[in-house]
Amino acid sequence: MKRLAGGLAGLAVLAAGAVEARPLRVMALDQCADQYVLALRPDAELALSPRADDPDAWMREAAAGRQRVRPTLEAAIAFQPDVVVRYWGGEPRLLTRLEATAARVVTISDATDFNSIRDNIRAVSKELGVPGRGEALAARMDATLRRAAPEPAAPRPSALYLTAGGFTAGKGTLMDAILAAAGLRNAAAKPFFAPVSVERIALFPPARFVLGFFDQPRGDWRGPGRHPVVQRAAKDRVVARLPSAALTCPAWFAADAAAMLKAGA
């Protein structure tokens, strides 16, 4: 009996050690969260969103072969995450349930500048237990920004950002910060996001265009940004066509968008 008891005690210790040694389980509730967890904790057991490998995902290649689940309460119960990362995703009952569990939930905040992106990187990396990786990722972003920065005395030409759906982004947006990082002045007249009139572009065409989300053939395929009048006005005036993957999430690759603008200019 003593041997049996000793054996059971040994199995219990081994089982406890196995539980403690299992990989960190991280669940991403939307595509933006996918980018962060893939960059910061590729060694964890990940449950990514269904859009993790879509064409407009920056880390789509890293998502290949990874588990993907719907961001629902049932999926969370089955996966039992240690950390949940979200930007906008997650149904209300899932978020309510997560608040009552031991899972740590970190929310990526909207960012209108690169300082806010640094805060996001540090917040997510801290909750994922890898603050050093977060600092390294932020440093990589800063290095990209330095390469994109214009010479101090260089002129700052104006450019209008335009999406296929016919919207622009003025002051108070991350796109405004991206334009500034590349040495461009934002030609948008109004703050935040606003529609652009096809008629106004025809009458007063901007000197330069920065196009975004035009690489999605099915996205806004009849939007004002694809209007023939706009296309004629933009001919030979496009600084860069930014891929949607660089624009869908307030993350470190916003600096890569700035570098693309610098290269185009």
C-alpha cells in the first residue's frame, strides 16, 4: 500500500508539472490582435481569428498552419486561454464571461500617432510575458521611422490620402502621422475621416495623391476613389499605393507605410 501511495503521489507531482509546463495559450479575437500575438508570442499556443491569413493581414505568412477559431464564448471555453488579445473583436457575452475568469484580457487601443503604437506594443507584450520582445519591436519601428524621415531642411510637399471608398484622413488620425513621418503635409481640409467629393477633385486636383486600399479588387469596386474622373486626376501624381495590410491595424507596420511613402516620393 505504501508503494502504491508513493506511486500515486509521484504521478500527481508529474501531472502538476505537466500542467505548469504547458505552453501559454493566447486567443486573438480579431485580425489586428492576430498581428500582435504572431509577432510577439509565436512560441505560444495560439488561437487566431478566421481572418488571420487574409490578404490584408500583415503577418499572414506567419499565420499559415496556425489554429483559427471564431471569437465566440464556445470557442473560448474549449480553448481555455491564459491571455486574450483584442482590438474590436469579441461578442458581448464572451467579454463579460472573460472578465469573470482568470484569463488576462488586453485591448489594443486606437492610435493616432506612433507614441500610441508604442504604448500598444508595450501593453500587449507585458501581458504576454515578453516585455523585452515588445521593446525590440518598438525599436524596430523607430529604426524604420528614422529611415523614412526627411532631411531637416527638406521641403514638405502636400499630398491627399484617398481610399478606394472615397475617404480621406485629416488631423487626428494615424494616417496624418504616417504622412508627417515621411515628410509630407496632409492636404485634407477637415480633421479625422471625411468623404472626398469627386467634383472637388475634378475642379481642384491635388498635386499629389497617396492611395490606400486600392489593392482589394472586391473592396469598394464602385467607390468614388475608383471613379474615372478621380483616376484621371491622379494620373502621374501618385506618391504611393499603400497596401491594405499596412493600414488595417494601429501597429508597428505603420512605420513601413511611411517608408513606402518616402521611397515613392
